[in-house]
Amino acid sequence: MADCEPIAHQFMDLTIPEYAYMFGFLQADGHLAKGVGRKGRLTVEINARDVEVLRMFQKLTPYNSSITSRTRSTNFADVHTSVTWTLCSLEARTKLNGLGLPYGRKSKTIAPPHGDFSHRDYLRGVVDADGSVGYTTQGFPFIGLTTASTNIGAYLCFYAGKITGMERTLRRNTRDGIYNILYTKEAAQELATHLYYEDCLALDRKKAAVDSLSAWVRPADMKIAPERRRWTKEEDRVLLRLNNDAAAAEELGRTKHSCYMRLWRLRTGQIPAPADR
């Protein structure tokens, strides 16, 4: 993990890579709680092996905060040691809440911040907290994210699509209603290398996993999937004219889901609408 000196910028300026990463991590793994009156706290509890990232957060935060540890038995281990970063400042909590870190339960409601922010650093924070990087049981490189938020899932699919050219269908699993978004093979290598660039702020073990992915080479006898059909400006015009994913799917010969996602991106401004529509 890169050393992080105190940053001479406004707290939580999300155009700064370290703050964008920190905010993504807090949205995924942090908990903002209200107390009586002006009281309340932000807490982040993670495995003790990752304590360095909390120390970096402490350096980035110009307010008093603390890091504590505890050891207990869990369903997964007889002995588990975790560390918790706690920040009580009302000013800091107000800033974080205004940027999009809700109080209380948040897993389904979080979304990428509005306004300018460092996109790949923000996404790396989300992946560090709620994602995974490594090799599948078949020996293929992968990078994935597990999230309950439609907005976060859709944003990852949109951003990763720009980097890798791979489209993903956003669909909750039937068991617990969670999105499991996965990129494998060359797409995983490309996306992971983009998110985890040299000297970025990240979990050391995730950076080490990303470094290991570059060793994989596709076997000569492994076929490459055909290139996906790209969207055209004329198809975007049809989508916006019909304003109906089912009708557009029938006219364009595409799936209803792909039309729904494309139309959503056009409506939200994530994709520029054709100028002459």
C-alpha cells in the first residue's frame, strides 16, 4: 500500500484519488449511526490483517478518531481479530452524509456520488470493501463485486464496459437478492490493472492478487467469445423515440434487458444522447 502523507485539500474532496477511494470503501463497508442530539458515529470494522487502510483513513481525516481491536469467535473461525475505526465528528459525518453515505441501513440505497469524482479510485474502494480478486477454481483470473445496490452494480457494469468492452447483465440472484458481477480472463486482467494502478491506495492483499493476474496467458486452444454488438447513434435515437425497452427490443432485434440498460444510461446522462435526435 502506498504511503499516505496528510493531504492539503478539503476533507472528502472526491476529485482527490485517496478521498474517492476512501468514500467508496466507506459506502460499502462503513456504518453511519445517529445518536441523541448531535451525537453519532461512523464506524468501519474489518479484519485485523487490513488495519493499514484504516490508519490511512485516519491520516486523511482532520478530526479526532480512534482504531480499536477485538478478538472473538465467529461462525467462520474459532478466533477472529477485527479492527474498528471510529469517527464521531458531527462536521465530518455531515459531509459524508451529504456526499451519499446514508445513516443506518444502506446496502440497497448507496449510489455513486454526484458531481466530479475520481471514478476508478472510487470503484477500487468499493471493490476493496465488497469485491474480490484472484483466480477461479478453473484457474482463470477474475475480479468481481457483490452488492445489493442497483446503482452501484449498474455503474460498475457501465464503467467496466468502457474499459474492457464487455457487457454484463445486471440480475439479482434468486437466493438473497444480491448482484454478483464477475469479469474473468483478459477482461479481468484489463479491469484489475486499470483500477489498481501503481502506488494507488488499496488493500495490500488485493494489490498482490492483481499483480498475480498478469501471469495468466490464454491457452492456445481456448476460443475467444465473439465480439459483442456495439450500440449505434441510430439505435440510441430509436430508444429515445420509443422510450420503451420492450418496443425497442422488438424493433432493434436486441434483448429487452440490454435496451432497458441502454435507455437508463441515456436518461441519466451516463451516455451522451445523439445531438440530432
